[in-house]
Amino acid sequence: MMHVKRVTLTSKKNWWMVELDEEDKGAGTPAQTHAAIVSESTAVNEPQVLRPSVTGTHRITTYEPGPHASAPIYTPPNQPTSIFSFPTPTSYSAPPNPTQNLAPCATGSASELFKCIVKKPNVVQLEINGEMQSNANDVTTQFLAELRVYTTVTRHRNITAFLGSLENVGMVLEYIDGHTLWDVVRESPGFSIEKKIDYHNQLLDGLTHLHSFGLSHGDLSLLNVQATFSADTIKLLDFGRSVSIDSTFASPDEDIYQQQEFPIPPPRPRPNSRFIGKSPIIPPPPPPSTRKVEQIHPGTRPFSAPEVLRGECQDPLLADAYSFGMILVCLDRCALVDVKPWEQRKDALPKGFLDGLEVFGERCAQYLKRWDQGRRRLVKEDMMDVPIQL
């Protein structure tokens, strides 16, 4: 059984250095380490090349580059692991020059090394009341939703960078050397008005960029926003609950897999050779009149919008605006806040909840209204001027 030990991105375009630990199958035998160099999208007609090395075998797989922002395949497979199975769709490949805005952690005469995060599906099975239950469908939906964001939205400084996918492993993301806004608010006794407005502007810039592509975040909270240590740059992450505004929305209690007007394809059988010269089988797209059915799940309380908690959300971008308003309350107060769930479901806020907000008071009142009673949308024109320190 193989375990990923380390994944490093070199300076050569779209090539990865992956270290794998091989578990010892015999007593007293030390584990072997294999290094593999893998590129970003597949030309399956290329032969496998094996080269001897001191540590094991180097396998080189060449790929045909494909367009980055081509429409992702969003019909969920039955198993999450099939998302990254060979051949990985070119729509999940790395964008051109994925490390252009990243600082290397080390440099050499022939290469640069970058830290990165590998995110892989984690399927759990539990026996409940004598029946086996699995989170496979939800894991698949979340990974495809996140891939849709990363392969549709153009690069932005306030959105975590997507560095491609690793065959049979998962997606590769920018490593953020920072801490969450939850940590910032919890650990800081107070910070300046300038810093609050700067965080507001960066968050608004990233979210409006995401919304301009017709996609929501879906789980915006202090825990899903990080600030870098070096420059206090805000980074949005975790888009597993993102939905498209062009979809038809369903509550989490509905079985959308039975409602689909186009069927979920069965798992595609894997050929004996992983390098067989055939094109990937891509299911035909649904008819133009057919809208994708997507569930809108509650996110982290108290940042989740009341209509989402009730299972009645029909505008995911307005739901993000509510979450943004709750974050602004926390930033303005430099404190964590909460709302009783039964009150929040009724669009009610505790008495005095918005009192004393010196920076974002008026905006929070607009963002936290009922979605159908004048809640304010997120627009880039709402950027605030940062006061000049004398």
C-alpha cells in the first residue's frame, strides 16, 4: 500500500516530484521510497518509461496540454476515487505557469522547489442500525464543486491557487503560510481600523471575482478564510459547497440522485494497461433545457444564511452576502459572535447585535436582512478607502 510522503512542484512547467512510502510487507525489511515525476494532463498514447535509480523506479508520463478553463465534467461518478483516475480529464489540469505568483521554498542550479497542499478524497463507511452508510456521494459532489471553481475562475490573489491534479491522488493547491481569520479574531485583542478595512476590501474583491463567474462560495466563514503571515493577504479556500447560479436548487433532505433528468453514469471499467491508447470516455452534456440540480447545504454557524438553514435558499450569492456580513461583525468587534440557531432560522438577530459597530455597522445591517427583503448584494464598487496613517 502506498502513502504520499511529499509532493513538490519543480520549476519545469506542470511537472511534479512525488515521494511515496511503500509499506513493508515482510518482517524486518525497511520501507522503500519511490520517486515519480508526473506531468499535468495525459496523452495516453505515450509509452511508459522506466529508468533505474538508487531509490527505486522513476516513471515518466507525458501529457498533451489542454485548455485550462474548458467546461468541467460535472456529472458525478459513483466513486470519488474515479475523479482522479487515469486518464485525468484535461479540464482538471494545471493552468499555464501555475507557480508564477508563488515564492519557492528553495532554489538550485537547475530547479526551484515549492510547498503545496495535496487534497484527496476521504471516503468513510459506517454501520448504522445494521446498514452500511457511506459519505461517497457527498465527497464526490464536494470535490467536483471545488474543481469547478478552480478550473473556471481565473487566477486571483485572494483565491487559493490551483496547481493541477495528481493521477489517482487528488488536487494540488497552493500552500498558504498563514492563519485563519478565526485565529486572527480570537488571538488579537483588537486591530486597527486600517487593517479591518483592508481585510474587508480583500474579501470583497475575492468574493465578487468568484461571483462574476456565476459561482458561490457556499461555506464562507472565519475558518475558510486565511491571512498570510508575510503580507496579510486574504485567501479564500474550501469551495466544496459552491453551487452555480444556473442550477436548480434542492434542500439537503431531497434525494437529487433520483431527480436527475440525465443519469449518473456507472463507473468506467479500467483497462488492463494504464497507458492504453484510447481517448477518455466523456459522457454527452445534458440538453440545454436541462438544468443541473444541486443541493445547498448549511455551512458553518452562525455564518450560514437563515434561508440555507431552512433548506429554502434560491439565491446562493445572497447567501454568501449574509456570511460576509457575519464576518464583518466579527472583524468590527474583534471578537467571535454567535446567534441561537432557532433565532437565526427565523431571520432574527439578538437584541443589540449590531450596536456599537463603528466601521461596518450600516453595511452589516444591509447584508443581514432577509434575502427577499432588500439584502445587499456583494459588488466591487463597495470597496472602502483605507484611512491614511499620519
